Amino acid sequence: MSPRQEKLPARGGRRFRAARRTAAVVTAGAAVAVGAGFPLAGASPGTPGTPQAPSTIYLEDFQNVASPAPILRLNQYTGANGQSYFADPAWLSNCNGLVTSFGQDPNAPGPTSMSDCGPLTWNGSQQIAYALGGSSANPAGNYAITAATGHDGVAVDPGAPKVEFQTGFQAGQNIALPGKNRFLLLSYDVAVEGCQAAHPFLYWNLLDTAGTPSPLGVQIDPCGSPVLHPVTVPGIGLAPGPGDIDVGTFYAGATLYAGDSAGLQLVNNQPSGGGNDHAFDNVKLMDATPQLDKSFDLSRAQPGQAVPLTFTITNTSELAAKNGWSFTDTLPLGMVVAGAAGTNCPSGVVTAPNGSSSISVTGNLDLGMASCTVTLNVTAAHDGNYTNGPGNITVVGLNPPADTTVQVVPMMSWPVGLAAAVLGSGAWLLGRRKEVVTTS
Ligand SMILES: [Ca+2]
Ligand SMILES: [Ca+2]
């Protein structure tokens, strides 16, 4: 389509707001409100029911810029970890795909690549990069990828769907993951303008080593999202100020991903350049794999006695939905299932036939759900220490549990005090009565 006049707010007409809105939880798989930044901690066993923070796998803040000049395009920028980037040509031309900061030259004397971006739109791009740095100590020094879909106030349609950002799988630079079958979650900061015209429609893909995309979360429209809040930006060059620009942190995922490396691809599904003005920063890929814990609920039991075994699946602290995890527990030799299993996990299916040594479970965690459990009884006919640990379990989309041990021994061998306490509790009406009597 031919260029046409941008439907941008009139110059000097940036919106001002009396109050900031606070972030709130939104719908499953779409935008989710963000809290404080996630610490770099991975989930580990030992806190069943208490979510741990997801761990950061990859972060790009676009700050690895040696000098304010020349002004770079995304495909000319290299991340601090050596990562290179790609995009469709439509998102690397006009005032798109620029690594922009407020602190750069407002007159944009820059390289030849800037000849298709004029000072008016360039200065507006500098303001939106400032807004994305609004929570930092030096917003003017914040670099972000800006996309104004036009130049000098004239809209240019990018077409859709087109790739706005992609990590360098072409250069063998897929991001190494902690392992296969992890739940991946992405967060990114977005600033939007011109929401009275066309809205950006953004979605993420994961790329395997062949570059084949698979969805990471669902498409979002950042315009009007409750996670947005206004950041006041100063005027610069031809762009007036102060005024407010809306920014927010959005999530994509969590998605269960089979591979042990992944590329990231951001697609814009809005073909229009009339509006569709936005920028993004702080692309963060996280491992948000839930933790599996398991526990024998007795430390000591008699041969043949039913021993409750509890599996707890604990979400990570952002509490995104985690759909499709599974595990199989092969009980220690001599231990078998003794009775029916129960679970409160959404869509939970437990396959654990009575007398079998195998327990297979599939299920989900819903959005906002901290944990769920699977419970059943097991038993062992013979004496011994029965340890059920990570070596007994295969997991998909879960972190493996630590060891749990039950000692199976006739009560005649128990410490006198413990046996007396158990007898006094009346808990042993069933089971090996002969041995109970022996110890009395
Ligand atoms: Ca930045
Ligand atoms: Ca535009």
C-alpha cells in the first residue's frame, strides 16, 4: 500500500493522566501482570506447595551499544552474549527496527540506513525508548527497539504477519536451555502510541534448530491492556513534551517445549502502518518448569502396611498455567501400589493399577494455581529401607524430586517407645497384629 498520512496524535497532544493504573492479572496465556523482577534462582525440591521463582535463561536489554553514533538497526546490533538478530526487511526500514535512545543525536545525522527515517518520527522514537527506560536511573540512556511504521509522519504499511525480531538461529545461535521438556515463559516490555489507530498484534514463536516455529503463548494487543501505565517523557527535537507514553510488561507462555535449545521470534500481525507505533525492550526467556516433590507420609511401617505416598506438583511463582506435564514413578523393588489413587490436579489422570510398581500421571496447573497433589497408598511385603528418588522417576515438564525413604520393619524391631506410642494411638488395628502383640 502506498504511504499515507499517519494517524498519530496531533503534535503536542500526548495524553496526560491523573493517576497511574496498577497492574492486575489478566487472562490465561495472554498478558499477565508482572511483579518484581525474577531472581536468578532455579526451582529445587523441598518446598512442596510453595512456589519458587522461575529462572532466567536469556535476557536482551539492547544496552550493548558502544557509542550513540552511528545509529544501528536491529540486524547491526550484537548482544552482550554475542547474539545476533534478524527481522523481515519491512521491520528494518523506515523508522522500524532502530536501536534507539533518547540520548542519541536528535538531528539523526546517522548512516545511510537512516535516510528512510526523518527527524520528526526519529524524535518520537527517542521518546518511546525513554519511556521504556522510565523505571531506570537513566531513562535517556535506555536503548530499545523502536517501530513507528512510517517516516516523518507518513505511515508505511509493513504488511503482516512479519517478523520484527528474531534471535540468530541462522548463525547457529539458538539459546541453550537447561534441558529438554521445559516450560518456557517469556516477558518483554512494550510501549505503545497511536492506539486510536491500528494496534500492534504481537506474538512469539520458539524456533527449533531448523528454524521451524512453534507458538510461545498467544497473540496480544498491548493497546488498552490493564498492565499499561503512563511514563512522562520530555520533549526532544521536533517531538513536543512533556507527555505520557504507555508502557507495560507482558508475558508469553508458559509453553512446554521439547527441545534443548530454542530461538525466539517476535511476529507482528498488524499489516497497517497507520498507528502500529510501538517499541520493545528487556526480552527475557525464563524456565518456569514446576517442581515435583514426593513423600512417604510415614518414616516407618510394618511389612504389608499401607503407606501413603504424596506427589506435589508446585508451580513457579508467576503462576502461569502449565499444561501437559507428566511423570512416571517406578517404585523401589518390592514395593507396589495398594489401592486407588486420587488427584486434584486439573485434567489429572493417574495410571497406577493395584499391585503394580508403576505410577504414571499426566495433568495441568491452571493459571493462578500454586500446586496440586496426587495421593495413593503403597506397600512392601518385606523388611527394608525403601527409597524413592529422582532415579525412580522420568519427568516431562517437571523438575525431579529429592529422595524420600520409608523403613519397613516388623514392629518387634521398633524402638519400644515408638511402638508403644503407635499402639496407644490405635492406629494399628489392621496390619501385622502378631508382631504388635509380640512387642506388647
Ligand atoms: Ca534497554
Ligand atoms: Ca505508524
